[in-house]
Amino acid sequence: MAKYLLLKHYRGAPTPANFVPMGQWTPQEISDHVQYMNDFAARLEQTGEFVDAQALAPEGTFVQYAGEGRPPVTDGPFAETKDLIAGWMVIDVDSYERAVELAGELSAAPGAGGKPIHEWLELRPFLAAPPTITE
Amino acid sequence: MNEALLRRLTPSVLAVLVRRGADFAAAEDAVQDALVEAVRVWPADPPRDAKGWLVTVAWRRFLDATRADTARRRREDHVDEEPAPGPVPGADDTLQLYFLCAHPSLTASSAVALTLRAVGGLTTRQIAQAYLVPEATMAQRISRAKRTVSGIRFDRPGDIATVLRVLYLVFNEGYSGDVDLAAEAIRLTRQLAAQVDHPEVAGLLALMLLHHARRTARTAPDGSLVPLAEQDRGRWDTGSIAEGVTILQAALARDRLGEFQAQAAIAALHADARTAEETDWVQIVEWYDELARLTDSPVVRLNRAVAVGEADGPRAGLAALAPLDDALPRHTAVAAYLHERDGDLTTAARLYTEAARKAPNLAERDHLTRQAARLNVRRSR
């Protein structure tokens, strides 16, 4: 029983084997890709392992405290930011091995030519609640 | 409305339905329906015989569901329309339910969820909240678990060790939401101990009671962890400790030692010390030796190294730590502590920082970061 984040990057992960920008896919390839993601999430709900899935807009704003009585300062987006999160899925699984297995399946989502993208997904464990028994 | 009563009755009502020949999964759904109905009806119209009421309503729900099901599938009705003759048996055989819900064919998380629902009488929503997953996910986890065990015969005794592992998990892991999982684990283990005479069941119950006794002393008002040595022992629950010790002594007297009894013995020795300095570390090391023989778990040997450090000094503790794999969870934290005790504050501060980075939960990470900060401040003065 451990939660993991499967993180998809727009930018910042190593380039996948089947990398073609999505704008160059056929409409059918895009539909197939979306369908694969939806089916994957539905399957995880069936197995009782699904927690959350969200996608993020590629462009955001940086916000900073500007001092007492002043409105926050906003800036960006910064073109040079190396890491850009595209979205995530949160899973609740029995083992790290299971988390790796599922991340591998998600990474097999089809892209250009209907072939798996082999996208690199980042797998991050959640910090859990502390156990009761420690000694 | 007495929710505790409803929850206590849940497994025996379910056991009655299953004994009458109802399929486990369908019976479990029917009992949940009856519980919901009880919550609705009882406040205005409390029954004289609560269990009998639940059995009647659950059985009717089961028949309705089965009829609807069979009508839909145009299948023959295999179920007797009328309850088996004779009174509802008074004797509980909920023991079989524990075995079924902890069946080895289930994953740990499924066994935990199914036990909490079918034996504990919790709702799917409560269980979902306790484990921070969506209700739909938990509902699927439970119905999948029920399908997995649906073909298993109900009358065969299972392995008590699998049941104990599930109850231990309920006690040890999860979030404190609406439901107090630790208290629920104690209730279910107590109920199990009343059903089956086994020293390890008693050992687990004692272990839970002894740890639960320290609960309020374990966290500071700001939510941070208070280590055992720094806890205000006046806040330990002496009633819970006394009960745990009594149960443990009776179990140990039967001379069939197991890992939960040995763990409880260690907890009892801590509970026995009025101050941290009075702790009988030599005996604790002996119990860790027993535990290592029983389980051969590297985590036990790690905890043993801490105890050796207290009994024979930090150098001895570091020597006990040396052969262990440093990839073990909390290995770095233990090394940091022993180096600090040994007076090597530079190494200790570095290791506390490293241990914080590897900590599996937020409370431990914050605690270890504070340890590093404490040493760094002291060194820079």
C-alpha cells in the first residue's frame, strides 16, 4: 500500500525512442493515444489502484511574495526552464515492482505510426504516514 | 444510534448468511445494505433483538438481490427462499470470516480493505478515506477481493499468521481520518482473541495495546514526532499497559514463542521503565536475539544494533550495524544516532542530513532534519 506519482514531462525527461511532436501525428494516432490513456486509467480503477490523473497546460506563471502590503510579483513563463511537467497519474499499489510495471505499461502508449512512444515517465514515491510501530 | 454495536454485530450477521448458503460476495453486500437500513430506522424504532433484526433484513436483501439477479439472467434460483429452520445460532463463527478476508490469494491492500468492511463493518467510504483513495477505487478493490475469495470453502480453517499480518498492517499503516484505524485494529484483534486460543494472537493484541498506550505522548502539539527517549512517560496510558502486560505474560507462560510475543516483550520492557535511563537494554537485546532467530529480518537486526548501542555503548552498536546492508530503510538514521552517541558530531550531522533525504515519511524527515540542524548549530557555536 504505497502511493506513487507517474510524472509526464513536456520537457526535461530523456528523449524517447519514438519521438515525433504530437502536432505531426495523424488525427487517428492522436485519438488512439488518448484512448489508450483513458483505458489505462479505467483499468486501474477496476483493479483498485487508481487515485488521480491530471493534465497541465504547458504554460504557467511564476509568482513571488513581494513584501508587506504589495501585490505578488508575477513573471514568466521562462523559456529556459529545463523541466516542464505535462501531467501526472497517482497510483496506490502494493509494491514498488507493481508501480514500475504500471509505469512501463503507461509508457507504451502509442504515438506516431501507432507504435509505442517509449516515453520516459518519472516514478516518485509519496511520503507516507509514519507507522505506529517503530522500534 | 449505536455505531459500535452495529460494527460489532457485522461479522456474526455475515457469518449467519454465509452459513445459510449465501454466496460470500452477495451476502456481504446484503449486510452492508442492512447496516445502512439500521442507521436509518433504528433511531426512531430501535429493535429488541439487534442481531436478529440485522439477520432478517440482510437475508431479505440477499433474496431480493438474488431474485433480481436471477430474473435478469433468466437462471434458476439456487437459493432457498426461506431461512434455515431453527433459531439464529448464538455461537459466533466469525473466525472463518477472518481467514477468508486475509486469504493468501489476496494482496495485502485487498485483504486489509476486505477485513475492514466484512469483519469491521466499516463503509467503503470510510475505508477509502482512511487510505486516501477515491471511493470508486476502494469499491473496486473490495469487489475484486470478494471475487477472488468467492470460490473458497468457508468451513476450512486457514493460517492464523496471515490474519495476524493483516491486522498488524491495519494497526501500523494508514492515515488518521474519520476512522481510528489503530483502535479498529485493536478491536478486531480483541474479537479474534476471544474466538481463538493462540499465543501469537494474544502476542499481537499485547503489542498493539502497549504501543497504543504511548500514542498521545508520541506526537508534539505541532504534529512532530517525539522519540521514545524524550516522551513524557506520565502521559502513557497505564491501563492499556497493564492490560497488554497481563495478556503477554499469560501468552509467554505457554512457551510457544512467536514474533509478535517477542515484539510485545520489547514494548513491555520499554513500558516498564519509569525513565528512559532505567530501560533494561540488556534484556531488550536478548529479545532482539530471539526475534532475529524467529524472523531473520534485517529490520530486526537494525533495531538490535540500536539496542546493543544502548546496552554496551555506541561502539558496540556500530559494530553490530557494520555487517548490515546500508540500503535498509532507516540504516542511515541509526548510524547517525550511534555516531552522535560516540561523540562524532560531524559524521552524525552529515548522516542525519542524508537520512532525512531518504526518510519514507514527512514526520520522520522533519525529525531527522531537526537532528541535523541541532548538531550543526552546536558545532558552529
